Amino acid sequence: MESLKLDQRNKAIERWLSPPDPSTNYINALEKRYEDTGLWFLQSDSFMEWKTRRNSFLWLHGISGCGKTILSSAIIEDLKNFLSSKTVLYFYFDFNDSRKQTHENMVRSLISQLYYRSDETSKLLESLFSSCEDGRQQPTYESLCKVLLQMIEQIKEVWVVLDALDECSTRRESPTKGLLMWMRDLRKSDERNVHLLITSQPKYDIESGVREFAQNDELVPIQSDHITRDIRAYVRMRLTEDKGLKRWQSTPDVQDEIEDLLVKKANGM
């Protein structure tokens, strides 16, 4: 009976919190990734250092269509393999899903991911649930942000990947509220050891917000030559393995021409 009551309470808390599920974005992007693309970053010194240096930060920025979301999923997969027993949190902002476009819903999702990590993190969310009359009221934005930071402080070390910040509609709601302010607050305490990695287009407001707490070497542009190598590898695979393109396998010079032209016209996208 006690176990049944606990399960019912957990389900009630999840319904009340109503967090968006970022795993759908993760799986969808991972399935689109061609093997070994993105290694230019996954094997880079900056990424290796980011994974281990205390309170580390990286901002990967590039033009629309350069593969940031696919790369984010490759990063998350790498972290899950490299840190199998550690806490890896992630969220995808998504202009195709209205529930994945606000900072508050990102906070709800990260809280949900932390809920079962330990007794301490569970108690913090349950306390907020109780203070909201056991779910009969919704929590305030401020209380959600506070609980998330408290939950993170209960974990010795946390890795957080946030994709497509330019698709967040509440990046800077006010001088003291929004995603950019939250990131600054997340990084300013030595009580937390958070490795934060974000991706976005190089929007001015994001860059100005990031520069308030980040160093130049923590801002990593996605260079077109990196993407070109990934595009070339993918096109070559399709030309040599795709059954619909078998007609060109006997004419390697035509295959080379197709490959060169597609890579050139892709323009890093």
C-alpha cells in the first residue's frame, strides 16, 4: 500500500509539473546523424577540457542549417557514454513545438530529469508540490528556478546541454528574468559544479548576454570547413551505398562530380 501511494504521488507530481520531453528531439536528431560526423568537435581539446574543468562553459554558434541540433545529440550521446553514472541534463528549444520555446518549460524539464536522482532532489520538489497545496496551484517562475538551483547543488557534478537558444522566446523577458539571466546566475556560485554547453545562431542578444560571464575561448564558432567535411562524408556514403543511386557506381568520375557540386552548393548547410 505504501509503495502504491508513493507511485501515485510521483505521478501526481509529474502531471502537476507537466515537463516537456526533450528525449524525442534527442532520439530524432541522433537517428539522422551519419556515423563519425561531428568528430572535429567531439575530439577537440576545448570539448575534452569542458568535460572535466570545474564550472566550465562553451557556446557553439553557427548559421541556420549547419547541423547544431545533430551535433548537440552527438554531444549528449558522448556524455552518456563517457559519464555513464553521472548526471547529464539536456533540453532542446524547438520552434515546431510551442511547449519547448520558453525558459520556464526548460526549467520544468530539467527539474523532472533531476527528480529521481537522489532522495535530496526528490524531497526538494515534493516540498514545492506540498507548498502548492499538493498540486492544486501552479508554482511561480521564481520558485521553479530556485528549486532547480537547489536540486543541482545536491549533485556533486552536473553536465547540462541546451540546444537552439535562438528558438527560446523568453531569452530576456526583463533585466532580471529570462534564460540569459538564469545562465549567469547558474554560473556565479562556487557551491555548484556545472558544465554548461549551449548552441545557437550568433544572435546579438545571446552573444551580449553570454559575454557577461564567458571568456573569448569559451565561444566556439562552427566553421564551414568543419561542416564541409561532414557533408562530404555523408554525400560520399549515399553515393556509394544508397540503392537508388546504384546507377553511378560504375562511373566514379560522375560520382566525384556529384559529390563536389553538392558540397560546394551546400555552402556549409
